[in-house]
Amino acid sequence: MLGGNSRNRTHTREGIRGIAASCAIVTVLGATAVPAAAQVDDYPDFRPDQWGQDAIGSADLWEQTRGHGVTVAVPGPSVMEDHPDLRDNITVNTEHGDNSGDMELGTALGGLVVGHGHGMDADGGVLGVAPDAGLLALPTEDDMGSAIRTAAQDSQVILLPSTDADLVEDTRAAVASGVVVVGPAGGDEDPNVISVAATDQDGQLTSGTTDTSQIELTAPGDHLYTAGPDMGQTQVTGAPYAAALAAGGIALLRADHPQLTPEQVREVVVQGAQEGPGGLPALDLPTAQEQAAQATEGGRIIDEELAQEIEEGPAVPVWVWFAVVGAVLVFGVLALVMWVRRSSRDPYGVEAERREEDEQIAAARAAEERPARRQKGGRRRKPRKG
């Protein structure tokens, strides 16, 4: 099956491990790597019935990214982790509850965000907005606050199935940690959440949407095809599903511009939106991508304090530190080599004994060759007279 994010797989098979190992060997041997941006042909065009993804321009961003490296967390509903359109892209954290509740909502949300299709050429099933992103499901019934805080540690985007005033402190902490929080409009007001309302194929708000004061963004949310029960597909309508499309789009933006802060992401999706119903902003990913490019400069955040820190740089140039560390390592290795040579030289004292013996022999020979000296004193003989 093409598609899927092997980093977040829940069910690993030996065959898949073998394929991954083979790919690693080929890479080490010097095979030419194919850039991620060149792999967009792995997925076919959007299904004709998936008008929502087409309306927000998801495919236009696939030339740069399909969400690889980004995780979207969905706290609350259970998810069908074995669904063929989600398998390999999903991780389930049961720390806050069992994954045994009603799975229709969670599975539908997951399909809209990270669905990767199935079949030999991914020609079956549904595609999500970010088919290479990971999905972190945190099922829970009464521990949403803790689930959100856990999600903030392991994701870059959090998709809430509903908004609740009791979660403001938790969502504030998530945003403070660098996570973008997205949720459906129509619940309790939460300034930390990008609230998304649903529109139909005519670009109008879906029926039942009355209060527009809390709507920050609109996205398709009417009769969307997505992953459904019984390992199949289904149609869904409502603000939670519009929020899912927005969360998938934000995952694409974060994958291509990871240096953007949550506040900047919020700004680019709103300012880069098209005019929607009643003048409300309608999500448009290509324009948001342009806004994101303008909000970054050489891969850096346009933030005065951070920019100043980057420009000032460290007090000592980096190359100096590398030179010092390299010199210390070289001298350390030389000292170790000399110590080893000295310690391993004549470990049993054989050379010392031979040297001592040679000195003794040399001394004995010198004594033998030394001429005898005349002894002093005694009588001298008188010469005889002739």
C-alpha cells in the first residue's frame, strides 16, 4: 500500500521491516535518493467526490509537502485504528481512556486529516488533506483537559471535536507550548482555539449555523466523504468536519514552515483566506502558503527579539569552539598512545635485566684489561760497581 507514515505505525509487520531495512541498505550504498517533493505521484488525484479538499486547494501544497513530520492530535473520540485508509498513520494513546467507544466521529475526523487511501495504487478509499502526517488519538470521556495537555507534548496541531469553556486553561497551555489548536465553531468561546464553521458546495454556511460572532474561519463541511464504520467510507456534515479540514491544512503549513509560531499560523490562515459567506474568511491553502512564505525570512521567524538574538550570535565564533575541541582530542589521543607505548614496553623487566648484566660484564672486562700499577715504597737496589 502506498502512502502512510511509517513513523507512527501501530501494527508493524516483519515484511514491512524488511522493506525498510532494504531501503536503508540501498541508501548507504549510495543510491540516489528521491526528494519528498518529487513523490507526489504516489497518490492519485483527489477522488471526484471529495470536493472539500479540492475547494481549499490541498493538492497545490503537495508539491512542497504532504504533512510528513507533523502530528495532529484528536483528544476525545475513539478511532478505528485498523481502518485501511488510516492504518500506519495512526497512534492511539489510551492513557486517558479506552479506545472502545463510538468510533464514527473519530474515524471520520482522522480520514479527513490523514487518510491515505488503500489498494495497489491507493486508488481506493479516501484521501485526507495531509496524507503523510501522523494522527494521535487520545480517547477519553471525562478527562479532556489532561488529554489536551498530553497531546500538546506529542503534536504540532490539536483538533478538538467540540469546544468547552472548562478547557480554556488547557488550550492556553497548549498554545504556549507551540501547538495550534483548532475546533468547531458553535460551542463555548475559547480565544485559544481557531474556531471553524462549515460551508456547503455553494459556499454558504450549513444549516443550523446561526451565531457568526465566534466564527474565525470557514471551511467545507457538507456531505464530505471520509473514512467510516465497517472499514468503509461515509458522508458527514458539520462544523467538526470543517475543523478537521482546517487542521489538515494547518498541518501542511506547519510541515513546510515549522518555524512559524501558533500566532503566526493563525494569522496566515485568516489573512490568506478568501472572502466567504457574509464576508467571513474562507480557508484557502495556496494563499495561506504565500502568506506563510512572507511571514518567514530565510527559514527564521519574523520576531524582533528572536531575530536580534540570531543576528548577535554567540560571543565566540562557532568555528573556534570546534578548533579547540579538535585540538584537545588530538592531544588526548597522542598522550594516550604514548602512555600505552610506555606501559607496554618491557612489561616483564627483561630488557632491564639484560642491561644490568651487560653493565656487569663490561665492568669485569675493563678490570682485566687494566695494567698493574707499581707498588710504592720498599728498598731500591744499589747499582753494582764495575
